[in-house]
Amino acid sequence: MESSCSFPETADIETSSDDYARRFSGRVGNWFLKVQEEATLRMLAAHPAASILDVGGGHGQLVEALVRNGYRVTVFGSSDVCKMRIQKFIDGNRCSFEVGNILQLPYPPASFDVIVSYRLLSHVTRWPEFLSELARVAKTGVMIDYPAVQSINFIAPQLFRFKKRLEGNTRPFTAFKESQLLDLFESRSFQLADRYAQFFLPMVVHRVLKSPGLSSAVEGIFKMTGATHVFGSPVILKFLRKAA
């Protein structure tokens, strides 16, 4: 097995750590993950019992929900340490885990029905190569999330400094125009099938509020006005392979 230190992109080692998981602890963190889970399962409902490759999924945010709903899950990580938070699912034969280079996935084309990758794209420098690999090994679809350039997070850049003070270990990340991602997947014969912008307000604001009930009510208002659809972040995108 090739050593992870020789891989060019290993951001998932950080996102699979206990330190990273603390950002999603507590009642507000659980609410963040619930919103993400519900959107993900809704998008996957058309693919029952699908084989899923969760690239960079050592954070464990999706594994339990996926296996609970009958999906056949393989988590792919840049290092063996990335399986720490999902070890109980591996030990229980509820999912498998493999190590390798996320820019050169060790699978033939169309090896999995659906490829999922959350919390990773924004930290990958060679992101066109990364997304091209996801598309290559996907038989039916690809689901990713990304921070949006047009969100309120980037209307007010000083929020990053506030977020840094609150979370301590926050790293800079790349935000995307949705058109960048649409163009890349279009060039790989995929088309956008669904999208879901999760929050209008920056997540750090909800952490300060410390009230999932209040946050849910406030976000509900923004969703009803359509503001979240336009300015929300992070955004989950689902792409489907075009018919030949």
C-alpha cells in the first residue's frame, strides 16, 4: 500500500479527525448534520440499495444514515487513520474502507452507482482532477457539497476571522461559483439533477445562537422567501450521467 504522505491531496485526514468532528458536536452541530442527512437521503431516494463510494467520508457524517437506509457503502480515505471515526461500522461489516490517492481512485470506470463526497472539495487544490475522478468511477451519479461564492459568508469576509476565534482550528477554504462545477461535470457527460442550499446565515452565526429551534425558524423564513436558494451555503449538488 502506498504511503499517504506521497499522495498530493490529503485534506480528508484533517476532516476525519476528532478535532474536526468537534465543530459538529452539541445540539447545534447535530442540527447541522440532520439538515445535511435529510437532503442527502432525499436525493438518494431514487437509487435504493445503490453501491456508494463515500470519498473522504472518514468524518462519519453520512455512513450511519446510508447503511441504515440499505445502501452498500465503501468509504475511501487518504490514510488508514481516516477510518478511526467509522471503525464500528467497519468492524460490524456494515461498510468497507479503503486507502489510496483521491486523484487516482483504484477502480475501473463506473465501479459504483453513486459517488458522494462532502467536506472535502473546498480543501482540494487540484479540484478539477479530483472531480474528474469522481465522475469517472460513477455509474449513475455524483453528489458533492461546496461553499458558494455568492453566500453571505463572502459578502462579509470578516466573518472568517470571527469564525476562527470561535472554532480555533478553522482553515481557509476555496469557494466556488456553481457554474465552475456545472461546466466541469458537463464536460464529463453529467448534468445537474438536484441542488440544495443548506443555510442562508453562516453556520458560525447558528453556533453563536446555540438554539436549533431558533435557527430552524429563522432559516425557514429565508427559505420561504427564496433567499436561501440564491445565497445559501454550503450547497449540495447531485449530478446524473447523461444517457448515451
